[in-house]
Amino acid sequence: MVEPPGPVLVVVPTYDERENLGPAVARLHAALPDVDVLVVDDASPDGTGELADALAAADERVRVLHRSGKDGLGAAYLDGFRHALTGEHQVVVEMDADGSHAPEDLPALLAALADADVVLGSRYVPGGRVVNWPWHREVLSRGGNLYSRLALGVPLRDITGGYRVYRRTVLEQLQLDSVASQGYCFQVDMAWRALQAGFRVSEVPITFTERERGASKMSGGIVAEALWRVTCWGLSHRLGRDTPQRPAGPVTEGAAHG
């Protein structure tokens, strides 16, 4: 595997993931022993935060960020990103705690940073697949991605996916304090901002497996928010009203691969 450009931090948001967190961290360190993990727990009533503390006490590669309550996936990731930027990590990863994102796929995502600034784990490029997902969830996901691709005019096949890798420089320049979107829409927002800022965004096939334990946090409100915001962004872009921030450093111009 091509070595990533510096230390890697995997941000894992949790809410009631006590059954899943331990196995997810163990699999991650079996695949990539040198990566650090930041568990961002939203005061899970099932004791996930306490388990995360125990994992951190036993392993210096694990740390925990406790939040006061359930405030949404986007907010949890943003707090994780801000924490990452206070340290030495040069690569920041988004990964779910529920086992749907295979840690064994992460080496390929990290290797793709050789030619990219953001790497999306994609279910819908050749080689990507979905396992054990109810048909209506896959229809919703594929439809949301198609709508986002057409509304925003981007070539990305899986812009809603939550398994992805960022170079530190991307997070430093994307004005994180202005990101207000949540859940399904948060992922579109971050990828769209990266493309608009001229960063290179690529896609790598992954296998997405439906969680075996616990309940999905997806809701109709999250989907509705995504459709509304994507529509607004697409209209603003076509009317020339968006004002993307260009990256300060030399990056390959606006390439989106996949």
C-alpha cells in the first residue's frame, strides 16, 4: 500500500453503538495497526461512551470526545474534524461504528490519496456493492445520488456515502463553521464544497454491508433536508450565485474522478 501523507485519524461518531464499537475498532486495527481512532459519542444512553473510555484506557491509539447530547451526525463529524485539526494528523477518515464500512477497504482509500485530496468510498462505481440492504433503502440511496449528481452537475456516483478520507488541508480550508447540514445531506455538502474549492475528489469501490445489530438512524426528515438543500445549491450554482473558496495551495484544478 502507498503510505498516506502523514498520521491518520479515523473519526467514528456513535449513538447507542455499544454492541458494535468494540468489534469495529478491533477490525480497524487489525487492518491498519498504526491509525488512531477518535470516538465521538453523543451521550449514548446504552453506555457506548463508557465503553469508548475503557477502550481508550487500554489502547493509546483510541481517544474519546464526549458530547452533551444527540445533535446529529454532521455536528458530530464537525467536532471530530475540529479536534483532528488541533493535533498532528494529516489524514482524517469518516467511518461508521455499525460495521457497514469495512475497515479492510480503508487501505485502498488511503492509497488513492496519492492522486486526490478527498477519497469517497463508493458503492456505485465498478467493483462497489451493497450487501443485505432492504430494496427500498437501496432505491432511496441510488435515487438520492442520481438526483444530487444531476442537480449539482458533478460526475460523482456516490456523493451521499459516509466512508471517506480527507487530507488535512481540505478540512483547514472548507470553513467548517459555516456547515449546518446534517446526516445524508452533510456528506453531499462536504463533497460539494471540496469540488467547488478546486480540490481533487476521487471514488474507490467499497462493499457496504447492512448493520447486523442496532437500528439505523436514517429518517424521512434527513432525506427531505438533503433534497431541499441540494436543490438550492444546484439552482444557486446555475444562477452563478455561489462563491466557492479556492484553495490557497497548488492543487490539480477541480478534478473529480470516478
